[in-house]
Amino acid sequence: MRTGYLNYLLWGLLYGLLIFLALNRHSKARPFTYHSEIWADKAGYYVYLPAAFVYDFDARAFPDSLDTATGNGFRLQRTTGKVETKYSYGVALLEAPFWAVAHAFTADKSGFSKAEHKAIDVAAATYFVLGLWLLTATLRRYFSGLITGLSVTLLVVGTNLWYYGIRETGMSHVFSFCAFALLLYLLTRRTGPAWYERGAAWGHVVAIAATVALISVLRPLNMVFALPLLLWPVREGVAWPAQVRGLLQGRVLGLLLLAGVVLWLPQLAYYHYLRGSWLMYSYGQEGFPNALSPKLAALWLAPRNGSFLYNPVLLLVLPGCLLLARTSGRRAGLALGLWAGASYFYAAWWDYGLGCSYAGRGFVELYPVLAWPLAAAVAYLWQRPQWLRWSAGALLVLALAYNMRVSVRYDGCFYGTHEWDWPAYRQLLLG
């Protein structure tokens, strides 16, 4: 019992620390500047809340030039009265409870008050710590407490996860990270029948279906990565063809479809309001012009947001997949396949760097999956001779220190003249 109380206390302290760090990070960031919580893409995700609950989706009711003042993450079409954003409403949905409290207690009812800015920090910290708890609980089912703790620490301190959980709190990534962590947590429950089997509780299936739907409305592309995870092995000895047959049951497919319809109806209604059509591609001319020649080298290694360059800890994921395959080939295959698939999609996108971002931000939501091969690599290193264990530990500490230094110095964008601008990278690293 004492251990349980101590565990809750530690998680509570971590939650408080993350809220403090997020609020402190933005304490000197004035609203309507590029460091604020509601700016550019972040404003595009957020605008659903004031549009729905303050301005009745009438662009003419908004303060003049508010779209420009928040970095053009959304557009206020004064002639038609439409509030136009290319982003889906999932982030606003998860921010809504925190926004509602802030909006109720602030005198500024514009929907863009200082309190509402800070509510986004608290929301991001909440989903950040919830995602970490879910990931820890899931890994703990298969790895020791020490290996789990070390692996989660490497993800938090050694990658851009903390950057999007504390600094860029209005972006979708930490919310999606939490949703993927929840999905794996639900998929790996080890008691009772598997969730797709006939004897499974309806509530369990509904929870999984709702989580998949939530992932899709947070960031539609992530549906491509969420659906394969339904093949994640619940327990050893169940062949994947048997699991596929379970997924094709009418009950499972019906609930997946129903959850998708329920959570997508508001988004489809928004598209109908905006264009008069229930279906639309909101990203306009943005697409995949590099589909036949994806910029993989730049995505992984370029000074402009190269994933491995800025997050060297992730180099453990590749050998970790081989190590994980010794105990679960399907888990290893899914982890490697999702990483490879995400690499291709982002390298084929018209802008592999995803605008002003840090260290391959598109991979952040997949960290609950990549944590498995990372944990397998950590477990392998922990069992090596002491000299090798200490050497690897020293290198990892250097990697953590390097990531923290660069991420703290990063000012929101890579300011080089081109993607392979190494002098700009050295300036960022060394000052």
C-alpha cells in the first residue's frame, strides 16, 4: 500500500512539475507573438473553441485582423462570414474542458484571453503526463520496472517529446502521443479474453474504437498508423490470421465504424458549413510531390529538423527492433513498419520538415510504439558486461545533454538558408 501511495505521489509531483515548466516557458511570451500558445498552426487547431462558443462561427463577429494577429493559422473570410482552418477539430476537443474553465473565470470573453492561453499549457501537461503514465503501465506488463523507467526517461529527455509537451503546447503532437499510448494500453490488457474475441466486454471494444477515432480527428494522417496497431499481439501464441478473423467480426467492425462516424460528424459538419460539401481535402495544394523520390536522407539527418540528428537516442530503435523480434516478431514488425511508413509519408510530403518544427515532429505520436524496441535495446545493454554497460550509459547521458541543449536553444524554426546548412546548425549547437 505504501508503494502505491508513493507511486501516486511521484506521478502527482511530475504532473505539477510539467504544468510549472509549461507555464514558466510561456510566462514571458506575450499573446499574439510567435512564442505564444495560440499562433500559426496552434491557432488553427484552437480556433474551433472561440468560433463555436463565442462567435457562432461568424467571422465578421471576430475582432478585426485577429487571424493575422495569431499568425494566420486560420482565416476570417469577412465577405462570406466563414471561419476557415485546414486543421481538424480533435485538439480543440481535448482542450475544451480546460478552455471552458479558463473562459468561465476570466473577464476577457474574447476567447483569446491570457487565461485561455494558459489553459492550453495545462491541457498539454495533462495529456503529456497521462500519456507517460499509460506508456509506463503498458511497458511494465512486459519489461522490468528499471528498464521501463530508463526507456521512458530516454524518450522524455532524449527526444523532442518534451519540446512538444512543454514548449509547443498548442500543437497536436502531445495530444496524439497520449491517444496512441491509450490505444496500446487498451490493446495489451492481459486478463480475460482478447478485446476482439466474442467473450470480450463491449466497453473494452468501444474504448478501443473510440480511441482509434480520436486519433483520426486529432490528425487524420495518423489513421494510417493506428489501424495496423489493431494487429498488435494481445498475448503470445495467437497467430495474426486468427486475430484478423477476430477483427472482421461484425461487432468489431460495426463499433469501429460507429465511433468513427460519431467523432467525425462535427468535422464533416464543419466542412459542409465551409464549402457546402460533407467531404473535402482541407490542405489545398499541399500534397506528396516527392512520392517517387522521398527526401529520406534529409528527414533523418539534415540540419533542418533531421530526426536522428536531433534525437540520436532514436538510433537505438533500429537494432531494438531486431532484439524485440526475438520475443515478438509481430511487435517488432509493426514498430519497424510504422516507423518506415511514417518516414516515407513525411519524406514524400511537399515539406518534409513540416514548416517551423523541431527534430522530426511527425514521429512524436509514434513514440508509444517506438518505445518497445527502445526498451528491448535498453534491456539488452543492461545485461552486457559492466564496462560495456557503463560505456553505453555514458554515451546516452551525452545524447540526453545534447538534446536538451539544442532544444532549449531552438527558437521555433531552423534559420539556415537551406536544409543542409551545417554552419547554421553549428551556430545553433555551439552559439
